[in-house]
Amino acid sequence: MIVRFLKSWIALAAIFMFCSTATWAQTAPTARGATTPTDPAAQDTQFIALFSSRDTQLAFIAELKRIISYHENLRGRIEQRSEFASSNEELNRAVTQQISKELESLQKLESSIAAAESLAQKIKLVKDYDDDFPLSLSPRGPPSSRARSGEDESAAFLRRERLAANDAFQNVSSEIKEFKSNYDAVFADIENWFRSSRTLPSLEQLPRNFYQLVDGVRSFDALTEEQIRTAIAKYRTVLQAALSEVQRQAPATSTGTPLRAHLLAQLEPIRGRLVALLADKTTELGKVDKSLAGAAKALYGSKVGADSFNYLLIVFAIVFLVVMAAPKLYPEVVAVNVLKSEFLLQFSTVFVLVAAIIILAIGGLIKEDQLPVLLAGISGYVLGQLGSASRSSNQPAAQGSA
């Protein structure tokens, strides 16, 4: 029995030493070929520099994502603008048609006034005509509306977009801020397009009401027949001048190209460069993360693993020797019974297995999710054996009492 017990201990010791050797080879610095700086200050400086580089990369990527989000929002707002769907030439033709219709309407007014019998009827015709005065060049709205508000909707759109661009590029690095000039070029094209297609100086100077075309007149009722003819003549002159201005205008974009297509064509390469830059910076961040993990393992990982392994190995060795030498402290009869006991062999086996599992886990030879399963399995087995031994010892006692 004693010989079998010693053979079992020798086998367990061999298993323990094999696991210890494998773990030591895994945690030893020379096994990884890494060189760890001996100066702790140098280690901290190198590690802090890597963290700083990673933080810089993360901040840059966050800036890029914010600019790309602004870019997509700008693109969406441009696509929603219905007036951008037409080319400059198409809008000029539409404005020409509007002015021509207004000249025809003015001619009808003049004919109706000439056919009217009384001044009161003529003034009523002028009042009715004033409801649609002055000419409204859709979609920009009438000049009088712009004069009252101080800013038309198109100008407000351009102002809002420029403010949004300034906010988006307010706190960004110089490498990203270079893209601001690309958006400024887009806004310049929009401004030139609005100015050439929508702004007609002749119509901009028109008053709010038709009777105000005559100097000194303060109401419709104060108009005379001569003043009505004078107002009609002045309005006709303004419309003809506006018609000439439209015909002289050159397209702000290429011939036949809608402004929306022109702007989207400008925005597309900007987005491509932003996305490419984001991909490059994301790749660099991945490399930095990998370098950071490698540096942490090289600088501190081997030290922590080796120290923990050494301390644990010493503790297990001491406990191992104490268990082996413990029977010597008892009398010979007791010592023989202890060596013959299955409990000592079971305890030794469980102790060596647990020690080997922990040591292998420190060395990374066992996955983290497998360690709890192994320890729980061993604990369950031991408790199950203790329960079986307890039930087997109680059964003879119960039989003897019976």
C-alpha cells in the first residue's frame, strides 16, 4: 500500500513539474524574445506615449465622423431644394415667360382702363391689379416681400448653411480644416446662381403698391387718369428692362446642367476623400491598439506573469512538502494508517490538479472561460466522493444499532 502511495505521489509530482516548466517557459521574457526596459520611468514614458497617440487618433476619427455627418446633411438639404432641380437656362426661360405674361396682363389693364367710362371705375381696376403687384418671380417670392423681411428665403438658406459649416469646422485639426475651402466653393456657386438667376435690379426697385409708381401720390383715390397712364408706362418700362436683364445673364453652371446635379457632383469627391481618410485613420488606430497591447505585454505582462508564477510555485511546493512529511510527525502506527488512507491520496491528487490548472492558467495555456469549468468539475467530484463516503460509513452504523 505504501509503495503504491509513493508511486502515485511520484506521478503527481511529475505532472506538477511538467505544468510548472511549461508555464515558466510561457511567462519567461526570453521565451517571447522581448526586451523589457529596466528603468520604470522609461516604461511609463513609453506606455503614456502610446496612450497619447491612441487618444489623438480617436479624437481625429471623431472629428472626421462629425464632418461626414455634416456633409450628408448638407447633401440632403440640397436635394430637398426644388428650385435646384432646374438648370439656370431653364429658370431664365421660366422668368422670361413670367415677365412676358405680366406685360400681357399690363396691356389688358391698359385696354380695360381705356374702355372704362368713369375715373372711379379706372381706380377700381387699378386696385384689383394691385393685388398681384409687383411681379412675383417664383420661387423667390415678390420683391416687396423681400424688402419687408430684409432677406429672402434663398439668402436665408445660404446663410444657414455657411453658419452650419463654420460650426462643423470650429474645433478640428488643420488636416480636416482644409476641407472647409471645398464647401466654401460650393456655397460660392450657390450664391452666384441665386444672384444671376433671381436678382433683377429693375424689379428690386419696385414699390409695394401700384399707385406708388407715381411720385407724390399717397393713395389710390388720389390718382388721376394721367397719373394712371404714367404708372402703367413706368411699370411697362421696368418689366422690359427686367426682360433684357434676364436675356443678358450667362449661366452660372455648365449649359443645361441643373444646379442640384452640379452641386452634388462637387460634393461627391469631397465625401470620397473624407471616407478614404477615415478608413486610413481607422487602420492606423488598429495598428496603434495592437502596438499598445504588445507594448503592455512586453513592458508589464511578463513581469506580472513571472512574479505571480514564482510566488504560487513556492506556495505549492511548501504545501506539497508539508503533506509529504506530515506522516512523520505521528507515531508509526498512526503514520501507517494515514498512508493507507484513501483520503490522503485523494487530497494530494486534487491539490496537485488544482495547482497545475492554476499554473497553466497563469501561463495562458488554458483559456479564461475554461478555468471555472475545470475548477467547478473538480470541486463537484470531491464533494460527491465525500458524500458517498459519509453515506457508506453511516449505513454500517445503522445496521449495528438495528
